[in-house]
Amino acid sequence: MKTKKSQFDKAVSRLSSQTLSDEVKSRMLDTIYAETPIATATPTPFVYGWSSWYRYAATSFVVIFLISTGTAYASLDSLPGDWLYGVKTEVLEPLALSLHFEAEGKNRYRLSLLQKRIEEVEELKEQGRATVAAVRINFDVTSDIVGQLENGAIFSEEGENEAISSEIRSYNSKIMDFDLQIDTIIKEVETVPAIMPTTNTDLDSVVNEKVEEIIDVDDVPKMGNVAEEVEVIKKVLPKTPLPIPEGSPVKSLSDEIVNKLDL
Amino acid sequence: MMETNNTQNKVLFESLFSEYVDVVYRLCLYKISDQAVAEDLTQETFTRLWKMMCNGSRIDKPKSYIFQIARNLIIDHYKSQKTLSLDALQEDGFDPKDKSIGPEVESDISLLKDSIESLETDYREAVYLRYVEGYKVKEIAEILDVSENLAAVRLNRGMNKLREKFTKS
């Protein structure tokens, strides 16, 4: 049943005006103190908010220590898998985030962190260090930032910032689509042997190159590990040549590799 | 030292009492629709707060804690009411009309409940605190013990849903 806005506002106004009289309030306080007299109170003072002060003090001490030992500066260029990476993502970046007091500033900073995570994976790849563990660390930190952005999509009391929300949804769906694509290819390779010999010494580099083409770091962060996927493919390399189903991504993969090997 | 600490506690407690006693009373009234019970629950809420303070317990978020106590007492009241039948109460001379609030306020509360309680659980409290108490997002977040952004999400979506329920007058 629909209600008139005017009726609702009137009801709100009347409820809002309901208060206790001073006499009732005074009687309440007397009763409360009678049940728990002040004289029996323990000496520990009631102070709220100290835990947050302790946290800030502890964090400040850690940061000062890190800066004074040069650790903080060294961590700025660290990559997933480096022992200083945790210092960067769990101490310095949250501290920098806390220096942005408005929601808009915090979200802009989070978006810059997302870009930084993408650049880190690209750097890992260039250095040949894109291991499963490193990429997963990167992915966990990235997911956390995306989660914060999803919760922080509101910039003000006026309403939801649809542009940011839309960007986050788009980013998330890219990650999910990409993850599904890689997962599908891996599963196909595991179940259907490719038509390729195992003895060609250039095979590793060819397969590696092909898998790297699938994982395009310019679009989204890496979801998997190139080296691991190469190993998976190599495991199912030819024991017995079997026909590969039409339309299978493995088929196109193996055809290209076959072409490159001039088989 | 002991007297100073007790005095500090008392000052702080009375400050919280002064600021929130009517807010808690209105919440209890909205939920229970019974003036006497709302007063009792309000008093019990602050009694428990005072006892916690006297025990030396650290309460980092007093606003959130006060509302949590009030909510729990309201739930306990509902549970206790289920075990009593109205017939049994009337046999003992209880007349529900004696303890009810005025018909106008009762009607107002009923209308508000029809609107607000039909929203999703997450949105109800935020909408109630905004409309009835006039709290801003920051205060709502403190009371509900959530981030400001999450409070704003709940509030905005709740208000949008609520507007859909209104007819054009």
C-alpha cells in the first residue's frame, strides 16, 4: 500500500518530537546511580578512543623506524614476492591513504594504486619473475583495493558516483572474463593432447611466447603464471596425436605452434 | 585518584545520557509502541552503560554501544512477550489500552513502520536515523559502526526505495 509523502513527513515529525520530560530523566538518573553507586566504582577511568591513539602511535613509530633505516624508501620499488613488498602495501600505502581525508581523495588514490599493481605485474614479467606466488600476492592486494573502491563508490551524501561504480564493475568483469579464459584454455590443454613433438629444443620458447600472447598485461593484471601454464601444456605434449575438436582454443594454439615449427 | 576517575566517568556518562536518552526513547517507542515499556528499556540501556563504565571496561565506540544495548533489549522484550498471551494478561487485570501511547502517535508509528520496515534490513536503520533523528552520514556510520561510505550507500539506496513507495500527493 502506497503512502503519501506528506503523511510520512507528518508522522516523522510527530515521532521526532517525542521526548522524555526533565522529571522523568532526573528520576532515571537517580535510579541508575542507586543501582550502581559511584562509590563502588573501580578506579579505572572510562576513556574511549585510546585504542585508536595506540594504533596511530604504533604505526607512526614503525614508519619512523622504517624511514630512518632506509627500509621505507627501498620498499617503494619492491615487487610482489620481495620481502619488502609487505612494507609497501601494508604500511606505507595504507598510511598514505589515511592522509586523504575526503572520500573522493581516498578513491582517487586507490585507483592510482590499481594502476601501480598493473605496472608491478608488467615489471615482474620483464624481469622473468612472474611466478605463481608473486602474481597471486599481487592479485590479493589488487582485489582488496577493488573491494575498498566498491564500498567507497559513494563520494558524498548526494548520491552514488555512477562513473566510479561503473569503472569498478568494468574492471571486475574484465578480471573475471580473463580468468575464465585462461582457465578454459588450461583445462582444454589438460584433456586434449596437442599435435606437437616433444623433442624440438625450440618448443619451450615457442609455447612460452604463445602463452604470453594470451596474457596481455596491457589490459588487466595477470591472472596466472606463464611458466606454470607452459608446464601444463608441455605435460600433455604428444604421446599420441589425436584430433583436436573444432573451435577449441587449443586447436588454434597448436596450429600456430605447428606452423612456427614447420611441421 | 579514584574520586577523580569516578568523577570523570560520571561527567562522561551524563553527557552521553543527555545526548542520547531521547534518541533511545524514540527508538524504543518506535519498535514497541508502548510508552511505559519504552521508558523502562531506555532506563535499562543507560543502566547497563553505566555499569560497564563502572567496571572499568573500555568502550571505544560509545554511540554504537548504546544503540547495540537498546537493540538487544528490544529483542529480549519481543521474545519475552511471545511467552505471554493477552488473555492471560487480561485475567490479571491488564488492559493493553492503559499502557499504549496515544492513538495519533500510534497511527504515526504504524505508518512509519509500513514504509521503513518493508525496506531491506541493511537500509532500515540508516533510513530511520536519517528521517527521525536527522543524523548525517558520519553520525549514522558511527552509530551503526560501519564506514561512512557504507552508511552512505545504505542510506541512499534505502531512501530511493522509500521514495518508490510514496504516491504523488
